Amino acid sequence: MPSVTRSFTVHPAPAAVIDYLKDFSNAEEWDPGTESCTRVGDGPVAVGARWHNVSKIAGVTTELDYELTELTDTRIVLVGRNDSATSTDTITVLPSGEGSEITYHADLDMHGLANLAAPAMKLVFEKLADDTEEQLTRVLESR
């Protein structure tokens, strides 16, 4: 199972970072792989909220249905699923000086025949994690 972790700091306070990141439709701005991320349903963004995400990674378009499974003052967990994979993104946001330290951890569990691609996906995910850290930092610093 490919997994990646990145930790970095930004100037916005943890509450502002959590408030922005909990709405996964914002991934269109900060996730370089995301082409669209559409909220499914309405109401407040809370545990149980769902999104349909379309991403293009290494030239391959994939669609996952994400659910917000955990939301606290310091942690967001989003789980995306389709027939060939489950993606679990855990974002921890802690105070760091006047800003925040973000730790972004992504696990990709490939199912069935797709599991054969797991070793190659590790390399792709490492590059995507670097790009995500850079783009997320830029977006949060501009807010």
C-alpha cells in the first residue's frame, strides 16, 4: 500500500486552516491532481459530508467518492473509494508559533488487479505529495 507523509508550516492559524481544508471542494485549488471536486448533498460540512472527486494522476483520470470521516479542531480524515482503490487522507494541524504545522498523510489501498500497480504508484505518490505541499502552502499563504 503506497503511503506518503509531508509536514510543513504556514502562517494562517490552525482554526483557519481546518476551516478551509474541511471543505474538500477546495481541493480544486490546492491539490494538483484534482480536476474537479463536487459536494454531494448540502448542509454544513461535518462528519458524513461527501464529495465526488475527479483526478488526473500520471495521465490517468480516476474518480473517487470521498467522505469526511473525522473532523476535530486539529484533525481531518477524508476517505475516498472506488472499485479499484481506497484513499485515506489524514490532515493534522497544530499551532506553530503564530501559524500552523500541517502534517498531511495519504494512504492508498489498491484492490484486486490494481494492486499490481502499487509499487509504481509509490513513486507517483511521492512526486504528487511534493507538488501538493508546494501548492497547498502557496494557497494557504495567499489567504
